[in-house]
Amino acid sequence: MSETPGDSTAFHDLSAFLAIPRVHGLVLSPDGKRLVAAVGTLNAEGNTCVSGLWELDPDGAREPRRLTRSRKGESAPAFASDGTLYFLSARPDSDPATAQEDEEGAAVWTLPESGEAVLTARHPGGIAGFCLARDTGTLAYTAGLLPGAADAAAHAKLREARADAKVTAILYESGPTRHWDSDLGPDEPHTFVRRVPDAPGPPPVDAGGQGSPSEAETALSPDGTRVAHTRFVHGPVPDRNRTVVVIADAATGEQLRVIDRDGFVYHTPLFTADGTGLICTRQVLETYDTPYSYTLVRVDLATGAESELVPEFENWPAGAVVSPLADDATVWFAADELGHSPVFRRDPDGTVTRLTASGAYTSLCVAPDGRTLYALRNGVDLPPTPVRLDAAAPDQEPVALAAPGAAGRLPGALTEVHTVADDGFPLRSWLVLPEGASAERPAPLLVFPHGGPETSWNAWTWRWNPWPFAARGYAVLLPDPALSSGYGPRMHTRGWGQWGGQPYRDVMALTDATEARPDIDASRTGLAGGSYGGYLANRIATLTDRFKAIVSHASVWDMGAFQSDTDASDYFRRIFGDPLTRPERYELNSPAAGADRIHTPMLVVHGAKDYRVPVGQGMALFQALQRCEVPTKFLYFPDEGHWILAPNHARLWYSTLLGFFDHHVLGGEWQRPELV
């Protein structure tokens, strides 16, 4: 059936929207002939997204082909030097000779071009991540060791003893104790190295602990002789905690060098193609007076000398990859920029060239000859899509490759809003307009401040997607206020330490500019935000009654109480100060102090397993709203964390927000969502 403007889209049906396949990883084989993507799809019950591997045609001629389809799923694809495909999976081992009772958690598997997958590396409790040497059969992976365990065998015995005794307690001797939605410990992540396919072979080499929390960031030198990994280091006080990069001998585990400087954090290690250097992301540690920032550095492995690769680059590079050619020092990376996240090329002479004009890019892959890039391109109006790029041409439009995950027609259009802040800084925002919005039929407006706050509305999201709201007839403003990334260092300094100050005024200025449009109905507006966006929602509720309804998800309410309870208390204390000796910023920015000024109906949303913004913040907000006789509802998820991830819960989340806005913004009758 041909589509017309009145036809329904996947965004008119929440079940159809959540069933769209999600491409979330991309790797290229060493010969450049095979491109494999990880793609998430709904399981039969519709309550979780299961990842599988698909092979795509780098030339774009052949249709994609599914490679795996186990119930547990497969993720993190990577190619070895001989072209063998590796991946992570918690699928059961079908070989009785190697099967174990304790198989929870993921293991490393290999998949030949023809035949069945083979178990390659396992560890009691599972493997968190792995990497492969470019030129040799060397594998490094991240897995835990319990206190007192010297190796995987001892670790397995201790795990069994804890299980038999039904002990789940953890004894901490330093913090942090939690991370996002998980308790840390009692095991510590370690980096293990082994040769493959020398199975069973000797036990893997323990190249050292990574500390806790760990992001499982490891890298192997091209020849497999050295391994680099991040390590969380406790400072003399929690405010001095940091992450360093450790380089070890892959054959013995001996520590060779530690990349660590006072006032900096290092992560995402990457060996250069010739193996003489290590490229890392270096972060300036934030202080009360100065924001954090990121850059790329190269460390000479012989001397330890460190040099900045993009010293004049004002935005934050991420996802760096290097040329596979040993005599080529070219680096490619992405960075947020003015509502996009383009691909940039850094030539050996230091010249930086932007290669793409629009979109946000991840999973960069370099062809063997260094002349072609593959990546996932996405945007506010485009789910992650595999594309092919020229590795040198500036401001190009990439070639899309056939892959699962097409969203179909969108129920509206994407445009931009521009204005000037009260301090003269130029502001911009994406604006989603529903179909049919015009001066004759102005659309009601929803404003979605983003989380972070040091992020940007420049990419597709499954959690705060504007298009289901556009399908209901709403325009959605996606503002990038002070503290947003991609606008240079001044965007951060102008909002630093004043979460509820300049960012609030910027959101109001962008809202004013949007409401001045003839296709927007300024008399019917709502606002919703999550995490930092939820904090702004609370702050805005105490400062203005201009919105008909406000949704506050995973939000900070009482900044003093939050600082002592969050899993990242050291980070927030560096920004806002010690609340006992320097309470000024807490008192100035805490929404709880203005509870009696709130009159706007509010929907509070929180997950019980949220350790970044603990659920007590949402409960305290809900209690305060009731005490102040503000119309309010509380959508509570006992099994979710900072994000609502289960598809069945996400469906409920969207339907509750839509119903709440339909009732208060459009004046419709409140309809309680099903099953709650």
C-alpha cells in the first residue's frame, strides 16, 4: 500500500516502534571483505531485546544475512587476524566434554564462515569484554577474581563456597560501592591474556586488576606482545579518585608502564599501527572552578613522552581509530558539533578535517588500505544505519548500506530553532514538527531538556524518542542549553556550577523562540526531562507556571541529600563543593528549596535500582508535591535503574507520559495505563 501523509507509521503504535531492530555495533574483517553488525530484536515474549550478528555487504550490493540466533543472543563482534569472527554470548555449551554447571555470564565464542560456533574462552561468572591482536592469535579479556583468588580455578571454588553458604554480602574497604544500576564487587575485574586457538593450552596470563568500577577497556598491541587496560585508582581522598592506563607484558603480566598524571583521567587505550605508541582519551579532572574537558593524546611507549594530537580542537573527540598501515599515523574520530557528531580525520601533520556534514557517527572501521571508512550513522531523525565513507573527502554525504533497522516514514519533520541567550551566546535546538502543523493548525509543544548535562541532542535515542509524541500531534523541542557538548569550551564555562541558572535561562529562551513560531500553539505546552533533564524539570517547576504539565524522570530533587547518596558523589562534590563547608551551590541550585512555589501538575518517574540518582530523590519529590497539594502521579519501576530498558516497561513509560500530557496539555480525559 502506498504511503500518504495520513498513513500510520511505526511511531503511531508503541509496540511497532519498540520492535524496530536496533543496530549497535559494526566491525570489518582484516581483508575488508566482511562487515558484521550486532542487531538487537525483541524476543518472542516482547520483554527484552536480544542481540544477534548479521553480515552486511561492504559494497552494498547483497542483502544482509543473519549469522546467529541463539536465545541468549550474541554481541561484541570482532575479527581475528585470520578472519575468524569472535563474539560474546551466554549461550550454553553443547559440547559435553567442555560443558560446566556454572555457565552464567558471557563467554567468548568463534564462528567460522561455515559451520557452528565454538566456545573459545570462558571464566567463572562470565567475561565482560575482550579484544584481539591485529596480527597474531592473541586474545585479552576482562573477568573477575574474588578476594583471595589467584586464578580462575580458585575464583570458581570461592564462588561455589559463597553459593553453598548462601552468602551475598560484600565487605568494602574503599569506595565507590555502586555504579549506575549495579553493586560493585565482591570480585575485582582483571585483564587476562591467552593465545588462541591454543585451546585448551596453558592458563591465561593475569595482566593485573582493573579496579572497580571498570569499563572493561582493553587493547592489544598489533603483535600481541603488550596489553593495555584502564585501572580505577583510589586517591588519598575520594575526590582524588581517577582512572589510569596500565601497559603490561602480555606473556608474563608484568607491568611495564602506567599512564598517570595528577589532575587528569585516562581511558580508551588504542595502540598505534606500528606498535610504538598508545593513543588515549585524556580528561582534565573537573574542579569547583573549571569544567572537565577531553582531548586525544599519544604516549610514546619507549620514553613515556605524551603529546596532544588535536590541541586546537575545541570539542571532545571520541571513538578514535587508527590507520591499519604501519607507516601511516592518521587518526579518525567523532566529536559533537552544533547538534551533530561528525567524523574527523587527523593527518600525520596535525591537520584536522571534518569528513561529514550531518549526522552522528559511531563504530568507525578503517579499510585495510586506509582509503575507506565504515560507520554507524544516526541522528534525531535516523536510527543507527551502516554507511560507507571516503576516508579523506571533506563534508561528504555517506553511502547507506543495506541492513536491518529501518524505521520507515517519520510522522513529521525535523527543523532547527535559533536564538541568542541573555549573555549573548548563540543558541540552537532541534525541533520536531508533527505532520500538519501550520499557522492554521498550530501544534501543542513539549520541551525535552537532555540529560548529562554535558551531552547534546544530536543522535537517535530509544529512551526519549520524540517521534511517538509527534505521532500524537505534539511538536517536540530538543534544546541544547549551557553545559551542552559540541559548542566549544565557553558553553561549559557559562553554566559551570550553576545547574539551575544559565541552563534554565537558555531553555526558556529557546522555548520563547519556538513559541513565537506561527505553527506552534504557545497556550498548550508541557515539559519532560530525565536525569539532568529531570533536575531541570524540577527547577523549572519552581520558577515558572508557563507549562501545563511537567514530567520528572530519574531526577535530582534535594541536592544535599543526593550528593551523599549517589554512586558518583566524588564527581558532584568536585563541582558543587563539600556541602558541610561550602554549601552555597547546593542551597542556590536545589529545587527542594522551592517546593512551595510549584503549582504545575507533575508526573514523577523513577527506577528502584537507580544508583546514579537514587530512588529516594523521586520519592521525596512525590511526597513534597503531595504535601504542597500539587496534582501529581508517581510511576515507579522496582526492577529498573536510571533508564527504563525492558521493552514492556518502555511501552508503559511512553503510554503513561502520552496520557499525562494528553490530559493536562490537550484537556483530554485521564486514562490510567493498563497493568498498573
